[in-house]
Amino acid sequence: MPSRTTLAATTAALIALAAPMAFAAPAAPRPAAEAAAWDTDRAAAAHAADPGSVTASGSENDATGPGAAADGDGATRWSSNAADDAWIRVDLGSVIRISQVTLDWEAAYGKKYVLEVSRNGTDWTTFYTEDDGTGGSVTAHTYPQEVTGRYVRMRGIQRATAWGYSLYSFKVYGGEQAPASTTRSNLALNHPAYGNLYQHAGNSPAFVTDGGWPADLKADQSRWSSDWNADRWVGVDLGATSTIDTVDLYWEAAYAVDYRIQVSDDNRTWRTVYQPSAADVAARRADVKAPADAAGRHDTVTLPTPATGRYVRMLGVERRSFYNPAPSTAQFGYSLYELQVWGTGGSAAAAYPALPKDPGGAYSTTFFDDFTGSVLDRSKWRVVRTGTEMGPVNGESQAYVDSTDNIRTENGALVLESKYCKACTPTPNGTFDFTSGRVDTNTKFDFTYGKVSARMKLPVGDGFWPAFWMLGSNVDDPSVSWPGSGETDIMENIGYGDWTSSALHGPGYSADGNIGKQQTYPNGGRADAWHTYGVEWTPEGMTFTVDDRVVQTTSRQKLESTRGQWVFDHNQYVILNLALGGAYPAGWNKVTTPYWGLPQSSVDRVAQGGIKAEIDWVRVEQKK
């Protein structure tokens, strides 16, 4: 059968992704040779590109010519001429769909560069932009972009050193799309794949059509892995209406106990054409093992009657259970190596749709509150209470309550103040020693894209955790939840006077693995003075600012290429809160008593009164 190929390297091994299993429990170690092995009946060794097909703008000397980046020898390298605009290009020999590119940098790496694709070697399209490179090995996945071409190049913008750019290897992965066929064939090979929430960039839907899977159906390579929910799906665009008779599913150990095979003409309305029998479901459900002992399975689904449609998907209904350890069990995400669709029809013209662009235009204010009223304007803000609108989170010590002691307007500002009273605050989630304030715009003003800003003055002290942030409005939907909803932290401060942080959380980049930056105030600035914090949120990315100074820029393209799914294309709502202690402060101050992340000195300050976050105004501007 056709194979997934490495088109710009002579190494005989196909790519081995450093991605976690679909489940978190440890697996028994396997020899490296076995872990890297692919079933030679199903996926041949990597195709070797001719090093002579690699060209560059120039080289440091004859020994470091461009072919050295594609010769399969990790000790040789291309070293460019000493110019910021140097480039290296590989000719793949034919137009293919490119799934990923790996650059293995020597010490003289690119600080800023782009990866580009071309069909003719003249007209180039950028599919990856690096604006803050740190060298090492960089893998840029293309999903969900349409990246097809014969030529791929790395074009430098800014070197990290005074030397030229230096690459040990320049590897390109992909393959030719299955063409239209009048004879029975796998119509899905290298075609665009889709799905809902997945684990991270190394386990995107694109891997289910790349033609590769391991012989033992256990190795961690070339697979789609959903997040930990039952109603997850993955599917393929065949390019044109097709007649389908069989679907092959090559599962990793985290397979579906129950699932549906469905077809569609428009990728929206689906028709079920197969589901396992009750006996099959029962047998699969009974196959419970420890993760280290579990293997995948190959399902050949012969449809009772051939089906017609352009799109085909596997819709998960029930996930396999694992001992965790026995007799306890746990369920994780679905994990599928390959989805093959056998029949006639199809078209190699299938393509991913273009990513959305910023529409341009002028901003106008769509939400504003300067808190000049005598009380909080509840037509704009919802007061959040622990045990009612939310439960305890992050190991924080406070209960959020609806009281003017904690939430009020004062001197033209919103005040969120913390209070201490030992065991004085009962809630459905337990009794708390601290109270504080949290408000949001959920159900009052939920929106997609815009400039969001607030002028704030923050308390300084170990474990005080004020935040100005946004959550996806679908966070309370159990089929989505966090981090699939997306979280945008415009400003967080954990009690340090000289810095704040900003961050994005989503599938593959949440909690301590978020995409974030710290900013230090210039010229001795302090968090307990007035500052304006903001983000510009567009379909193409997020730009965070402090006092109009850019402190973090994260593009959608880079996020999806290297980390995980962009989940910021739907409504979010604004949140203001003042927390005490918890995971983030404790990670820095290492305090464990008397409260996690909150030392006695800070408890005493809260008890004395006056620990408060003040917000002068909040504004949302949008393009209309």
C-alpha cells in the first residue's frame, strides 16, 4: 500500500512523534527499535530526496552546502552565507500535500524565519512564521492549513547569532492525495481530515489519512487522539461524491467500544451507515486491561449496502475502559492510527478551507463601564458565587460571595476586596475562612473578537491573585468544558510588585503548559499603581499589551502548528476577580501553610483589611 513518506531526508526511519499516549498511565518500556518500527507491509521506508535537489541562497563553504541538510547524516549541516535574508529550498519532485516540516538547528539558529510552499518555485505561500525562535528541533504541523506544493523553503528573516543560519536537517513529510478512481481503492489517503477537540498538534486529525500505522498497534506514532470525551469524531473529505463499500479503522489501545460510521454530502448533515452489534459492543466493553498490557485493534467494516457521500467519519459513542490500577478503571480519549475508505469516486482536488482573516475596518466601542454608579450595574455584570455559579478551583482559599463588603463601586471604580473570618462562610462546597469578589459578563455580554482593555490597580503581597481574563461561553457545556472552551488571561498577578503575566489555555496548552509571557514594568513601575491591560483578539491571533506596550503576540498559525487546536473562534466573556492562594501563587512562592500559596503574613494583611483590586473602567471595542 502507499506509504507516508519523508521527502527531504534519507533517513530510513519515518517520523517518531514525541507525543504522549492517549492515556496518562505509564506504559511498559519497549526497545527503541520496536518503538520506531513500522509495518513494512503497510508503510515502506522513507523516500530519499536527492541532496542535489536542495538549493540555497549561499553557503559558508563547499563542505556546508545545502545538500548536507538532506543527506540523512545528523553530523553534517548546511551553513548559509552570513545574511539575515538567506534561504534554503527543497524540490520534492512533484506536488504533494505537506503534513509537517522539521528543522534541526545547529547553534546558529534562526530567531525569525518563515516556512513557505510553492507549486512552481516562484510564487510562495507562508504556512509557518517563527518570530521568537530558540533553536533545537522544531516541528511545524500544517493542520488545518492547506499546504500543497512541489517546493518548500525556509526563508530567514533574522539570525540569532552573527553567523549564518545552520541546519543539520530539513525534513518534509507528506504524500500525494488519492486521485479520483473508477476502480476500488483507498480514497482517503492524504486527503483533508477533520474532527472536533483533539489532544495537541502531534495528534491532530491529519494523521488518520497519512498512510502509516505501527505493526503492533501500540507504538506512539502517527495517530489522532481526541480529548477525554465520549462524543468525539474524526472524518475525511474524499473530494467528490463517492461510492463506499468498506471502512478500515486501525486503532491504538484507546479504541471505541461503540461508534458509528457516518457519511455526509456537506460535512454537516450525517447519515449512519454502520454501528457495531450489541454483542460486539459487549465483547469490546469486557476487554479491560492495564494501559501497559493493552493493544489496539483493526476493524474492517464492510457496509451492509454501499453508501454514497463525499465525507466519511467515525463518531465515537463509548470509550474503552482501562484498569487504573485494578479494580479501578478510567477512560481516556479515542486514539486512531488510520482511517481508510474503500470504494470508487473521490477527487484529488479536496482541500482544507482557508483560515479566517481579520476583516479590517475601524473599531467602535460595544461595551463600556466606568463604575461611576452608586452600585454595580447588574445589567452588565453577573456576580459569581461559590457553590452556585461555580465550585472551588485551582486550590484557592476564598469563597466568592455577593456582598458589598467584597464587591462595590467606590470613588468611580469597581472594588473587589478580600475578607478573613475563620470558618465563617458556609457554602454548598464547604466552609471557607476567606471571602472575595468575582464578576463577569456571561449572559450579559458575550462576544467574538475585539479589543478588550481595563485600567486597574492591584494589591501586592504573596498569594494575592487578581485577574482580568476571558472564558469561552461554552465552558459549562459538558461536551466541551475547560480547556476546550479556551481561556484568555489578559492580566494575572500573584502578588509580585514588578510583573504580571498573560496567557492562552486550550487543548494541548493548558495549566502549567499554557502559552504565556511575563512582563516587567519599565522604569521601576509597580502593580499597585494604575496600569491599562489589554488584548486585541482577531481570527488570526492575540496581541497582549500593558499600557499600550506589546508584551505577548501569539498567532493562530503558530499555535496550531506547534501546540494544539485554536479554540478562540467563538464567544467569550469578560471576568474580573480577586483570588487568594492556589496553584499559580504556590508554584512561585512555594508556600504550603497555613494555606496553599498564602503565607501567614498575607493572611494577617487580609484580616487587617484593605486588600483589594480596583478597576477604573473596562472597555470592549469591535469591528462592525
